[in-house]
Amino acid sequence: MNILLRSWSAYTRATARWPGLAALVPFIPVIALWVAVTESGMFPRAFLPGPVEVVKAFFSLTYRGILPDYLQDSLVRLFTGAALGMAIGIPLGILIGTSKWAHRVSWPILLFFQAIGDIAWLPILLIWFGFGLTTMTFVIVYTVLFPVVLNTVLGVESVPRDLARAARSLGASPARVLWEVTLPGALPNIITGLRNGLGYGWRALIAVEMIVGTSGIGFMMFDARRSGSVVEILLGMIILGLLWYIVDAWILAPIERATGQRWGLVTS
Amino acid sequence: MKTLELRNLKKTYFDPYAGSHVTAVHDVSLEVQQGDFVSVVGPSGCGKTTILNMVAGFIPHSGGEILLNGKAINGPGPERGVVFQSFALFPWKTVLDNVGFGPKMRGVPKAERDRIAHEYLALAGLSHAASRYPNELSGGMQQRVGVVRALANHPEVLLMDEPFASVDAQTRMTLQEELTRIWQERRPTVIFITHDVAEAVFLANRVVVLSKGRVLDQIEVALPRPRVWDDLIEDETFKRLSAQVLHMVRSA
Ligand SMILES: Nc1ncnc2c1ncn2[C@@H]1O[C@H](COP(=O)(O)OP(=O)(O)OP(=O)(O)O)[C@@H](O)[C@H]1O
Ligand SMILES: [Mg+2]
């Protein structure tokens, strides 16, 4: 008991010093289980390779330049789609959030199209745009758009009315109220929307790459299935998880915290 | 010289759920001289906030006139500064930038508006808090910033709606004393809304008593200044005036 307690306190102290450690340690039992299962000989190696094979595949694919290229393709697609989605979604959300009229007109349409979902568009997109970048970008923009719009509306509507009134009585024009009050007031929600949108977009992208892609992580995994290379499939899955963890925990979450908590908008 | 004039002001709200009209302000006429300090008291629901919101230009009036220097007001404007019960400080701006917001809207360059903001923060004893964010301040400090932010924009009229209602009793007394001191120094025209009778009498030159959307009576407060609670709490005139206003409000 005493030893457990002491090692736990050592662990909390270590993770306080190296926060990255806290993210890695929980995976130790998962990897151990993986090793145990593969080493037990329950499954043939080609059916379920171990971590060592996956790491080897990582180095060989990196060395041959395939992995970096595919990774870059996937990320560029994701960020182009996300940027477009934001460029459309934030102004749209502000319009809907500030104008009762726009709200009434657009809300049913928004909910209708939100329900259709990203992948459900693929059949018609393939007919319209074929197998290519346009189709992929459309799907990502579509997935990113809804969380951004809905959260922006939420953010705009959550800005206390007195703040806009205060700004007006201090001489701000309606346009400056938008810039000085509405936008910063809605920012924490906008970032939450972006965070959700990127998460959905990342998943949608992989799915789309499997179907229409000629490159990218999703394509790599689906292509590996054709040649029966489980190692590459596992590698793809691990990269998806790792990459998202890095983007979310190291970039998006800190931005979200920095805006919301510093201003006391989010009680933390 | 009269700055602000309300003539037969009226406000009718439409209640969409009941489908009927509610008259919150029936017929209010009021004159406020330049540099005067007027308190408005009345029981809850008598229309105090409604009147202030109309004068501020936040909501349209249904009848009568609101004249500032003889001209009808039209929407909110910087010549009518407002101090809110909710403080309404911008959470994403530092205290300094909150106070400098009005000058910024007027196009005053950064260095000059920082100088103005520092000057007004000093007036409220808040120089040390200039670089902090509103949520890092106590309620009393936040409302000092609220008052000073409105003043730094040099409004012709300062409109205050129960600004000290949400701070503790001790802090409220300090804020009231500070407000009278700042008012004496800068002499803005003030309309101060409250349901606290003692506060109304302590602060103002004149107390307007409202009842059900009408002016019931107006009482002159000829107490000497500077006013401090330690003196006035025992003062016979203060006690008599407070009692007089209290009876009126309670019978209103
Ligand atoms: N937006 C609104 N729609 C309908 N009725 C309203 C609206 N705002 C206020 N009223 C009504 O108008 C009347 C006056 O309200 P007001 O807020 O001006 O009172 P008040 O004197 O400020 O009260 P309190 O001391 O409680 O703040 C009340 O009967 C209230 O219900
Ligand atoms: Mg009120």
C-alpha cells in the first residue's frame, strides 16, 4: 500500500514536471497487452504484427519518402478545407447570430443539411466532381462548416447585451461593436467550434481518402488492405491517433483555454 | 442651463406571449440642469430602468420627447455615458483599455488615450490595477472602472442604473463617497437610479420619486458637501429627508 502510494506521488510529481509523460504512460499497458497477444502466438504474424514490425514499417516508409508525402497531402487537405470552412462559417455564424431575420430563415436549412452528413454527399459529389481534390475539399469544408457556424451563433448570442450597449454609449458605431465586442465575445465559442470541426474533418478526410484518394494516410491504409499489409494499416491508425492528439492537445486546447479562461468567460 | 429634458415621456411594451400592451411609463416630465445630480427612486417595477434605457437610447420611446440641449436624442451616443448594474466591462480588455475605449472610438491616438485612462484610474485609486483584466478585480473595483470608463469619455450626462446594488454594504458606502467626491471635482450631469432611499438622498441635489410610471414628487436635498457617511448618519436633516422619501416610496 505504502509503496503504491509513494510511487503514485512520484508519478504525479514527474508528470507535473514533464507533462508529455502524462500522455504517454497510460499507453504502456495497451502496448504491453499488444505485445503479449502477438507473442502468445494466438494469431499469425501477418494477421496481427507486433509493435516492433510497425515501428520498422514506419522507418522504412519514412525513408522511402512515402509516409512524409502522404502525411503532407492529408494535412494540406485538412487545413485547406478547415480554412475555407472558417472563412464561410464565421461570417455566416455572425450574421445568423446578430440578425433575427437571418436566424429565422437559415436555421431550418442548417439543421436539414447538418443531418445529411458528410459521407452521404459522396455519391452525388463523385458524379458532379469525380474522384479528386474538389470532392475531398467539399466534404471537409462541409464537415467543418456546421460546428463552426453553430458554435459561432451560440457565441454571438452569449455575449451579454449590456456589453454592446456599453460600447454604443461609449461612441462605437454598430460596425465597431461587431469588431470590438461581438467577435471577441464569441471567440471562445468559435474556437470550440473549430476544434470540433477539425476533429470531424480529420475523420471525414480519412474516409474520403479511402474512397476517392490517390494519396494520403487514408489511401495508404486502404491500399495496404489490397496488398494484405496489416503492418501499414496499423501504422496508419496509430498515426491518425497521434497526429490528432498533437493538434488537439498541443495547439487547439491551449488556444481555447487562453482565450476563455484568461477573460473569465470560461470558469475552469 | 438645462441639459436634459424629458417631456411627457411614455413607454408601452408589447408582450408577445400575453398578446397585450403594458404601459411601463405613463407620463414622465423632468428637467435636469447642467452639472446637477438627480436621484430617481421608486418601488420595483415603477419604470426606472425603462426611463434610463430610453434616455440612453437603448430602447425607443412610445410617446413624448427626450431633449439633450434642446435636440431630440436618436439612439445611443457618447454624450450620454452609462454605468451598468452588471458593470459591463469588456472581459478581453485590460482595465486600462476598458477606460480608454471611449477615447479610442473618438480616434484618440494610443499614447494619448493611455494618458487619459491613467489619469481617470488615478481619480478612482485604481492605478495599480491598470494592466489587470476585469475578472481579476473585486466587484467594487470593477464598478469603479465602470464609473471611470464612462467619465473618461466626457459625457454631458452620466446615466447610472443601480450601479452599486451588487456590491457589499461597506464597499457601497465607499463608492458612494467616492462618487460624490468625483462629481464635485468634474461636475458631470448625473441621473442616478436606485431603490435605496438613503443612497438617493446621500448622493443627490434632488430626489425624484416615481410611482407606477409617473413622477410622484421631487425633493430638494440641501445637504452641504463634501458628504461623508460618518457625518450624515447622525445628521438631522439627512434623517428627516430620508424618512420623508421613504414614506413616499412606501405609499407609492
Ligand atoms: N422588455 C419588456 N417587455 C415587457 N414588459 C417590460 C419589459 N421591460 C420592463 N417591462 C415592464 O415594465 C415595468 C417597468 O419595468 P422596469 O424594469 O423599468 O422597472 P424598475 O423600476 O427598473 O424596477 P426594478 O427596481 O425592479 O429594477 C415592469 O412592470 C416590467 O414588467
Ligand atoms: Mg430596474
